[in-house]
Amino acid sequence: MGATIGTRFMTWWKGKLIGEDEFGNRYFQDKNGPRRWVIYADRPEASAVPADWHGWLHKTVEHPPVGDHRPKQPDFGIDHQTNPTGTVAAHFPAGSMNEGGQRQGTSGDYEAWSPDK
């Protein structure tokens, strides 16, 4: 999908490529200023930006995660995943309309609220 024609032009004119993540997202910085942005490899989804690049985009860390500044993944860490909401990989809990719509029965101590009481 990539970027709009306006973003592509602005990136070509003012942008400097800083790096690319493992998902193919490309990160840019303004040649003469502090502005930073990402051009997504797929659909524009903020959760597709890994934590290390998110820190650089939002100026939490000074250096982009490339070369010597690449953080090491801890042994207990898991790989980054984008938010699957709205995709075929989305989770549907039991009782949702996409899983048959049958909710779990309530216990005998449940009483629905009524404004007349």
C-alpha cells in the first residue's frame, strides 16, 4: 500500500532514509529538521511499528535502532505482532456473534436491573 502521492513527494523532497525494520516499514527524518515519520510496507497501522522504532519516532530515544544502537531482544521476549483486529486473525471470544452468538448461561443469583425498583 505504502504512502499517498503527497507523502511520497514530501519524502523524496525533504526526507532522509534512516532505516527499515524487519516488516519492511521504512523510517525517515527531515533533512533539515526534527520531523520523523514512517512509510508502512502494508496497510497503515500504528501497531505495525516495533517498540524500538516507536521510541525513535516519538523521540523517547535519541538514536534510531540501527547498527550499534540496535537493542538486544531479551531471552524471554516474544516477536512483535501487529494488532489483528479487523483481520482474519482477529480473536472472537465465546458468545460473540462471529462464534455462533451463544453466550454462557447466567447463575441463579443474577437479577437484571430495572428502573422501577
